[in-house]
Amino acid sequence: MLSRIADSLFWTNRYMERADGMLRCTMTNYILMFDKGVDNSLSWEHILEVFTDASNDEITSLKYNTEAALQKLLLDSNNVNSLKITLSKARENARGIQDNITKEVWEQVNGMYHSINSPQLVDKLRGYEALATVDTFCRESTLYNGVTDTTMPRGLGWSFMNLGRYIERCFITIEVVDKFFSFIDYKLSDEKDILQWRPMLLALSGYELHLKTYRSNSHNLNALDQVVFNQNFTRSVLYSLKRISKYLVDVLQENNTEHKETIIKQFGRLLSKVEYMDITTLNDDNLKEFFEEIRLALADFSNLIGQIFFSYA
């Protein structure tokens, strides 16, 4: 497979996963804004910090303005992570590889691209249709995942697509989790009610699983265990890393690159750091550092993927 094709497959899915993660967080926060939460201070601030590069002053001006926050997150062409920009980049990649993806996958990406560029969308996000509009994009994003899963052939292209998906998913989970634990200053010893973690778990589509799985009152550790270490939770860090491992092996079986040992060792160190971490060793002093180490190691691995398979400089 040409490196150009592999690159576009990788980034098509990565951008679509980024769009999905942002939409989940946006939809959750929109709904919860009607119920200000346990400390009556829920705002758009943390969503804007994760999914935009807005300045502190701009975020301050937007954090209680739902209409303006939605415009920034979904439609702002100056926000590199807005839904409009993300879907444009996904479509740009998908357009160049139509021979390597199914018609259904292309049509879903193309359809979402045209939806986000609809002239009526600005007015819809300003009025009573805003919630329904965001919900529609969430459903279309879920449909993309279903269409991709049911129509794409299981070959090398599928492996590159899933490397992109799970690398991006892992990044989003780390960013979201880090942000919510920063709200308690990373103090695991300062026990919080489950309502403290409800917005985070809902944003990652894991609240129902949490209620069915965890029975103790150690809500801080329970939340941390689910989003980082629970292998049955499809958005946990460890689950994502396990899927990356699977598709990395599949790619390397068909690409006997001279850098094979290097990439296996680098990813192995990252996976082992999470898989064999004893949660009881994480505490108030090292939790923030743990998140940062995982984030940096994942970024290094992602860069190595680009250098080895996509001929990045």
C-alpha cells in the first residue's frame, strides 16, 4: 500500500473520531447545563479548553454563553478542532482514497461535511433547534462508525484506519479525564460524590456501565479505574491501547519495516506502563504526572507511526 493511501486512511478515521469525541462532550455538557450540577458551576470552560485553542480571556467570555460556545466548537473556522474544520479534513482525506474505502463510508463523511456547511446551521444553533441539531450530528457520527464497521474489508487499510481511531480516542480520553481530575486538584484522597464524576462518565458514554460495575463508595478511584484501566470500557485508556496493539501487529505483519523492533519496543513501554500500573500506587502527588507521561508517550508513538509508515520528516 502506498504511504499516501495509508496516511489518508489513518487520518480520515482519526478526524472522524475527533469529531465524535467532541460531539459527545458537547452534547453531554449542553444537557447538563440545564442542571447546574453538584456545585452549581458547570460551564463550557473545560470543553473549550480541550477542544479549542482560545485564549483564557476568550474562554472566560464564552463559558456561560451557550450560543457562542456552540458556534466556537462547531462552526468557527479559526478553531482547528471545530466540527466544521475536522469534518472538512476528514472529507479531504476520504476524497483522495475513494478507491480504498466503500461507497457507504464516503457518502457518510461527505453527507456530514455538507450538513456542517449548511447555510441554515448558524440560525439553528442560535435558536430552539440547537439541541436537536447537535443530537443529529451525534447520531450521524455513530452511524459513520457503524457503516465503517459493517462495510469496510478487513485488510491493511482497515488496520490503518483503526490505528487512527484508537490513537485519537486514547488522546481524547486522557484530555477529558485529566481536565476533570484537575477540578479536584488531582487529590484522590479528597473523596467526592458520584455526581462529581457523572459529567465525565456521560461525556465518555460510560455512566451506565459505571453504575452497573462499581459498588464501593470510593468514587474517585472507581472513576479513575474505569476511564484508565477497565478493559471492558471501550473508551478507557487501556482498552484503546489494547486495540492499537492489535492493529499495530496486523500492520507490521504486512510491512516488514527495518524499524519494526523500534516501534514495537516504544509502544510496548507505553502499553506496559498502563497495563501493569497498580492503581493503589497513584495518589495526590503523582496522578497529574501519570497523565502527562501517558500523553507524551502516546504523542511520541503517534509521531513515530507517521515517520515510519507515512514518510513524515
